[in-house]
Amino acid sequence: MSYEDICYLSATEAIKLFKRRKLSPVELMKAIIKRTEKVEPVINAFTETFFDEALVSARKSEARYMKKGGRTRKLEGIPVAIKDEVPVKGRRCTSGSLIMKDYVADETAVFAQRLFNAGAICHARTATPEFCCAAVTTSRLWGTTRNPWNPKYTCGGSSGGSGASLAAGTTTLATGSDIGGSIRIPASCNGVVGFKPPYGRVPEMPGFNLDYYCHEGPLARTIADTALMENVIAGPHPTDIASIKPKLNIPEKLKGIRGWRIGYSLDLGFFKIDPDVRANTLRAVETFRSMGCIVEEVEMPWDESCAKAAWDHLLHMFGASMAALEKEHGDLMTDYARAFAIMGRKSTATDFANATAKASEMYSFFGPMMENYDVFLCPTTTKPAILANPKFDYDSYKSEGKSMPDALSWCMTTSFNTLSRCPVLSVPSGFGKTGVPTGLQIVGKTFDDVSVFRAAAAFEKKSPWLHNAKHRPVVKSKKK
């Protein structure tokens, strides 16, 4: 097995090899480090690396596997990349901002601590746009993170570094957060898997835990790895009033879906869809039909007012939270973050009330409709990834009568932050003409995570991705 083959092992495969003593956590970590040194100058997925410490931890994990009768934990020895907005005690946590470049966290987020307690090893922090308020990953502090499949294009955002590192083979698992699609967009752009759990499934940090658009969740390369990681980080915690009891576990063995009824929409009623995304989505629909499912197109009554409601909510809850920082440190902020904060400051209680009313209206259709279906399908984005350095113009959407700025209008994810109790998996659906992947959202009924994983596992078995070297991105090193 080549070192690159080792880099692309799933966590579940690696753990089996560890237990059989066919592979060591040290060998896996060294392969990841070697791969990072090769591709990171091109991709720029990481803000910091901790390779020496990671190797020390990997040797401790190796000793656990080698010891007769030694106790190993669920993620023992598995490399995990932690998004650079997640507080880890004693580590810098910049959120992609010059304002925060020297901030060192004094506590660790609950879900991150659960990963560490399960034996996962943090070897790197992943890049994010400033304060996670963009669908591409670029900032004044860390520069631009690029798509491993085609570096001219974005890796998505805001968990862009996490998605890019998985596709590039520089981590085995990665964390993400999703307030408008920030897990699912990078999953789609990079051809990996991203899960937005239902609101409250994974404990959040105080403050944002009360914003029902907010979700912490896993990114991985396989459905089994996504479920493995989700089972570690999910579950109630006394510091989060919104965290759900009891804890839900995704079964290791998932039943088939023959005979299921599945609804789908290509455009959710109002998005303009790229031909490649349309073709790949319809191919996915046929794949589900070939598995014995009854798949029907649903005429969605949603329109651009749904996008406006999402944007108004994000401005009121998210943008307004940045307003004080903009007043004091606006000169240090990236243009898009500053514009987002300024608009957030102008948001009104009426805007927020109208957004909440629209959420109720949207679910008054979606909830009863889902009584007829086991899961629902739609694209993750309207097009394959956009260019890595698009012009941001958050200020123009109102003056031009748009429901959402162009920088976000290609993302079909926000509707399911509005309907936040619905679990959503984004899985790869194919490629565009640019060589960049596209994604499919698998949406479940409220809090029905297991059905989403069952559908995704069945689809993965029929349409595997990243399963051999031919299906991996070729990242060419920069010339010296």
C-alpha cells in the first residue's frame, strides 16, 4: 500500500487495520504529514499544523493497540482536522480574522473534547472565511483555500479547509459548522460527505446554541466514517439547554431501502440550475430507482422569499453579533465580513419576525409533504464550485432587488437551516465540466437522522466515490 493509499483510508478501515496490527497510527500520521507537505502549498487548507505533538499522540495510540488486552477508544489514533473557529484550550482560534489572530482559547468546545476523549488526534486547524460568513474560503489573515480537483475554483465555505483537506488526503476526519450550508457546500465542492445534524443534536458553544440555524457536524469521505464521527460528537450536554435527550446513535449496520418512497426537486421552486448539476441529480434519481425505490418529482411552492427569509435571519442573528467588532476594528476586516456586520446592525426586529413567519410557512408545506416520503433529494449547489476569488458584493442585493447576494445565491442549503430540525447529508453526485464535483442533499423528516444515513449508505454502495486512485484529485506541486 502506497503512502497515498494510506492517506485515503477511511477511519473505519484504518481502525480495523490498527486492531489487526497491519497498520500503525504512527504510519498513518506520517503518511498524512508527507501528503500535507506535498499538496498544502497549492491547496492552503490548514492555518496551523501540530505534527510533532500529533506524532507523540500517535505513538501513545500505537501502544494501546499493541498492548495485549489494551483498551482502545472509538477513534483511537485517527487524524482529525479541527476548523479554526472551534475553541481548543491553549490553542489559537482565529476564525479567519486579523482581529483574532493572537486569541488563545481558554476552553475546549464540548464536541471537540468528545473527539479527543475518543482518541482522535488533532494534527491541524482548517481554514475558514472570516467569522465563517462566506461560502468561499478566503481571508486577509490566511489567504485563499483552493479546490483540490481544480485549484482555480473554490473549496466552498465556510468549512472550506475541512472539505479541501479530506479531498486532498491530508486528514481522515474533519469538523464543520453549518449556519447557512457551511458543512454541505464544501462537501459538495470537494466531493466528500458532510452532515448537518438536526438542531440540538450536537452541543454548541453558548450563545450560538440558541440560534436554531446553527449546527456542528462531521465531514468525512464515507458514510460509515460520517456516522462514526457523528456518534462520538452527538448527545446532550449540561452546558447546552438546546441539546437533545436522549442521545441518538446511528446503527453501524444500516438496513436497505428497497420500496422506499423518495421525493425530489431539481430547483426547490426557484433556483436556476446548471446543466451539469441537473444531469448529475437526475442520474442520482435513477440510481435510487434502480434500488427499488419509488422516486417522484415534487412541485415546490417555495420562491425567492424563502431565500430572503434565510438572509434576513442570518443578518439579524449572525451579522448583528459581529457589529461591535466592526465598529472597533472594521479596518482589519475582510470586505465581505465588514459589509455583513454593517448590514446586520441595520437589521430590524420586523425583519427577524418576518423571517420566522416564513419558516413556519415553508414547513407548513414541507412537513405534510414528507409524510408521503422517506427522504427528499435536491442538489446541494446550483452549479459546481465558483472561482476561488470571486468578487464579493454583499451590499448590492437590496438595491438590485435580490433576495440574496450573488456570493450565496448558488447555494441551495439555506432552506434547510430555516427548517433546522431536518437532518441533511450532502453526498457526491458527479462532476462538472471544470472537473469540480457536485453534490446531492438527502433530507430527512425532522430528527430522523437514521433514514438519511440509510439512504446515503445505499447510494454510496451503488455509486462509490474516492474508492480508488483514479477517483482522487491529482494535486500538482507548485514549481520552485
